[in-house]
Amino acid sequence: KQEVTQIPAALSVPEGENLVLNCSFTDSAIYNLQWFRQDPGKGLTSLLLIQSSQREQTSGRLNASLDKSSGRSTLYIAASQPGDSATYLCAVADDYKLSFGAGTTVTVRA
Amino acid sequence: EAGVVQSPRYKIIEKKQPVAFWCNPISGHNTLYWYRQNLGQGPELLIRYENEEAVDDSQLPKDRFSAERLKGVDSTLKIQPAELGDSAVYLCASSPGETSGVTNEQFFGPGTRLTVL
């Protein structure tokens, strides 16, 4: 069974600092990996999807890397803003099933 | 493009009562998923549909949970009777599907927050 771990569980940074969020998974035979954002009381918003053949994906201030051999992915958010405050979830796809981590709750202080 | 639509957004019921959730996926998406998210945890898959066929319902507690997607478009998830431990957020997601040839990116609705008293 795929196990996905996100550390730390919570993170607080001052505005402008770069954010580094970590995700690890136990089975490297993955189809793809998705990073999501979840605001309180809301659903999940897809941020980035990395195919198993890719090593990274970028969108604006967001960059996600994937190292399948070591079972790790990292989400970088450059120049954080208070609006980036949310919970960030990593999900690994085994075929069509997503296995989620518990998330990292980020607070960006103005 | 409209996203995944779910209703109701919130539901409060007494234990042993029935409850139903509705989901309308993104137009053209053949694959539909129902997830349950407990507080402080990531979502867990309950059931996946390809068109109107339930292709993975291994995690659905079939003694009290049921789901249907009769015309391969919108879907309903039902709990009968509800228990205290069913309190959670129920999320619906959709993706283009196995035959689309595009990446299996999943798009989520806003969820239904269920409270069982």
C-alpha cells in the first residue's frame, strides 16, 4: 500500500520568504504526482501535476520537483505572500488512484 | 469552463438518518471519483466510475454506503443509516478518463461537509 508523508505538518514564515514543502512516498512505481492547495472549508485546487517521466514542473512562482528513485517530491513557492496561506497536499497516483499525504498547513505572516 | 459541482455544501443530520450527496463533473470527463476527507487528513478514495461503471469500489463500506452514476454523467452518493463516524467532508472529483489519451489530472469540487449528531 502506498504511504505518503508530508513534513512538516505546519509551517509559519514571514512574507517574502521562499517556501519549501516536502513529500515522500514509499512505492516508486507511480503514474504521476499532483500538488493541491486547500483553503479552509473548501475543496482542492490542483497546482501542479508531474508525470512519472518528468523531473520538475513550473507554474508562476511555483516549482515542483520529483525524484522517483528516492520517493520524494518538493514544492517550492518563491517570494511567499499572505494569500499563499493554505494547506498544501501532495498526492501520488498509482494508475488512477490518488494516495494523499495529510498536508502541510502554511501561514505567511504579513 | 464550469468546474465540478457538488450539493449540498453542508448537511447536519441525526445518526441513523439517511443522507445523499450529488455531484456533476466537468463536461466531457468520463471518470468520476468520490473521496472522504476526515479532519486533519488527506482524502481517501471511496469509489471510482468510468462512465456509468463502478470500476473500483473496494474502499466503499457497502453495508451502509451506495453510489450510482446512471447515465454516466452526474452521480449520487448515499449513506443509510448514518453513524457518528461518518462526519467528514465528501469530495467529488473528475478527470478526462482512460480513453481520452490525456493526463489523468483530477479536478475536485468544493465538497459536502457532513455532520452527524
